[in-house]
Amino acid sequence: MHEPWLESFSGRKNRRPTFQEVLDFIDKNLGKVHYYIFRSIDRFTRGGTYIYENMKRELTNRGVEMIDASGIIQSPRNTLEDVGFSYDWSRYSPSDVSEAVLATTAKTEITNILTRMIGQEIRLTKQGYKVRSPQDGYLNHRVYVDGKKRTIQIADPQRAKYYIAMFEMRASGQYTDKEIVERINAMGYKTKLHNRWDRSSHQKIIGQAGGYLLTIKKLQHHIKKPIYCGIMVEKWTNHKPVQACYDGLVSIETFNAANRGKVFVSKTVDSLEIFYNYRSERMIHGRLRNNPLFPYKFFLCSECRKPFLGSSPSGKSGKGFPTYHCARNHKYIGFKKKTFEDVVEKFIHGLSFQPEILNSLHAVLLDQYRERQGEIMQIASEVGHNVADLELEKAQAVRAFIAATNITLKQGIEKEIETIDQRMKSAQSIRNKLEVTEKDIDDFIREAKSIMEHPAKMLLNPTNMQQQQALFGLVFEEIPTYNDLLNGTPQLTWVFKVSEDSDEAESHMVHSRGIEPLSVAPQATVLSVERRVRIFRLKTEQANDVVKR
């Protein structure tokens, strides 16, 4: 005897593991099985007449008769029964036509059902609603829209923090991918668990998958998903961006900054576009080759406002003459290396820091620190909870090790304990780094002041071009052209000015952007200072990070 079979596979599939299992059972018990009973033809198969006939033939060849609870299928008859003979062609079922019609109807019905269901899901997806399981970091949530139920995604209170931290850390430009992975894992990140089912019947849970730590490859994979900034891009949107009917975990600006051009979302009032491997004009200097012979070629050509090129054309004597040059759709412009660099260095030597700004910088940075302190403490707390969980996990593993008697089992548990120890040390190290004090703020201000008080020492450093270009971003609102440097008209950040003892100060007529006159109300000045300090602080942090590396 065998328990009734329960099939979880769709009746429209050609592969039917449960039906094959039934055939195997009949083959092992030939002559003992006479009937195959099921509810109705559309439950037996939805594959149409051809599939139905093949399955029926498989049973008939084994001497098994089909019976449906609906009573449609009739027992086979023999047209030569009165003369006592039987042939293949003389045996038939009076319900053959009805069975074929019902099999065809079942196939048509599944087409209609799936057309209604999948069609509506596609329409809802194009409207910005969620129709499948939630993306990691979100939870599905039902809402009513015009009296109808719709599904949106909301932030998962347990897991959204990991993805928000991924994007914000990468967008800041202060951390390598390895450092981000270490921080997120220290916060307790593991991939979501999901059940693994047996392949034959898909009815038994045989284990679980997931629970893995974040890797650099996985980080880079998650960062490129626009759904985290509330933009849906998938097959059912024809791979075009659609604004979701719910907020993302991060803003579009943070998403773009984190992706660094790999994926770029452009949103305006009238349009929504997505670009891949996007590079704007402002980013073009990031692709220049760092040739130490031409350390200042990231300055812009006055004609096309693109970075200069550098080369050493040979003269009649065969000797090379290093030259900064440009000829992009305009007349050739070239400057001897010494001439060009003398102009740059002369201007930089004439810069000085505005000392009256330092007090404002100190005050605003402390305010910013207070705002961030709660967030920093929250992350540190999460890392601390993860350390506590790891300690508990280690204690359980140690008890299991003591109780184990099998040598192989002991070795496996010992390796697990070593892995937990490594994770604990990594998490504890991250927690210690997160403990920022006001002394750290003072150290930061001192480093920033050192950079600003000695711009020439820091800026004129051709040995590290990446560091050099980052530091130039602290001085100029935007990278100037050669003529701007020559005429003394580049747009400086508000914390720098041309030194008064510079013999070129008057002729340069360089001014700091946005500095209000003394007649402006003090409150307005403070607000302006706060806005500019926030921008300058971000630039300085990025520059310091490059210097430390």
C-alpha cells in the first residue's frame, strides 16, 4: 500500500516528478495496480490534448484504468466483443471526445488565468507598485488606493540600516569597499535565510540557505540597484526607470554619489532616465593618466574648458620639449612646461588662509558633531550588540565542543570557534574606531588648518597627483582655466584669499565668493558660514582621507 500522492507541481508542466513516481510504483507492482483515481481532468493535466493522451497511454500500457471523481471518463469498450476477438483498433472509450475537449479547455483556462494575473501584475509594476517578494532591506505593505488593495515597500526596521549605511559610506568617498564591508559585517549583517525544498515533490523543507557575511562583490552588486533610491528598473518596466509609489531607503543624490557613474539616475520634473557608465564633464579629469611629468594638466583649456594634455614633441635635434597643449575642435594652444607651471606655482604661493574663519569653523563643526553623535552612537550600539551575540554564539560552541566525543566533530567545532573569534575581533576593532570624541574634532580642525595655512606646501606636491588634485578642490570652487590663473581671476573657496604681502595681490583682484560685507546682520552671516562650512568640511574630509592613504 502507498499513501495518496499529493502533487505540488503545476499541471501545465511537462516535467511531473510525482506522476513519474506513480509510474515507478506501478512498475514495481505490475498486476497489482488496476486504477488511477484523481479528481478531474484539469487537475490531472493542463498541458492540452497531446500531453493528456501521452499520460493516459503510459497508464494504459501498464494495464491501469483512469477514473476521475467527476465521472467524465468511461470504461473502455471492445467493438468486437460479440465475436470474441479484440484488437488495438477495436478498443475505445466512449468518452474520448469529451476527454479531449476537457483537456483542451483546461489548457485554454490556464492561458486565461495567467493572462489576467500576470497582465495585471505587469500593469501594477509599471505604475510603481510591488508585486513580488520584497527586496532585502524592505518589507511588503498593503495600502488602499481608490478603494483597492495595492502593495508597496517600506523600510525593514531590522535590515534597512545595513543598506542605508552601505550607500552613505560609499557616497562619502571616505571609505574603501573593504572598509565598508568590515563596518557592515560588524553591525551584524548576514544575508537573509530562506528555506530549501526537496526537488522531487517540493513539499519538504530540507534545510536553509543564507546567513552569509557581506563581501565586496555583493556590496558592489547591491549598490547598483536603483530600487534603493525608489526607482524600479526590471523586465516588466521594459528595463526603463519607473518612479516607485513609495520612498527609497536613500535619496537619488546619495545613490548617484555611491555608484560613481556606474549607474546614474537623472530625474527632472518632466523626465526620469537612467545611465550606465556615466561620466559628466566635471568628472572627466578623474580619467586622466597620472603622468608625473605633467602634474598640473587637470587645469582647463580656456577655449574648450577641458583638461590640458601633456606631451614632449621632438625638435630638429631630436630632443623632447615637454608641453602642455590642447586642440579639441579649436586652434592648437600650447605652453612650455616651465612657463605653465611657473604661472600655477606663482598663484599658489600668493594664497593665504583667512584666519577669522577658524572660530566659525570650530563652532559649526562641533554643532555638526552633535548632530552626528546620536547616529554614531546608534551604530556603535549595534556593533556592540553584534559582539554580544557573537560572544553568546561562542559560548554555545564551546559547550558543544566539551560535550562532543567524536574527534571529527570536535575539529569542526574548533574551526567554528576560530571563525567566531575572528569576527569578534573585527567587530570590536570597528566599535573602537566609532568612539569619536571632541578631541578628534579638534585634531581634524588642526589638520584642516595646517592644510589651509600652508597651501603651497600641500598643493605643489607632484609626487602624488591623486592627493594633489583632491587638495586643489579645497582651494577652488571649480577647476580654473590657465587664463584664470594667469589673470588672477579663478573662483576661490570662501576660506582662501590672495595674501596681502603678495606683490600681485592688487593686480590679481581675486575675491572669495559669498563673503558678506560687515553691514550684513550677524545672524545672516552665521547662517551663511554654516552652509559653507558644511560644504568645505566634506571637501576637507575627502582630501584628508586621500592624504592618509
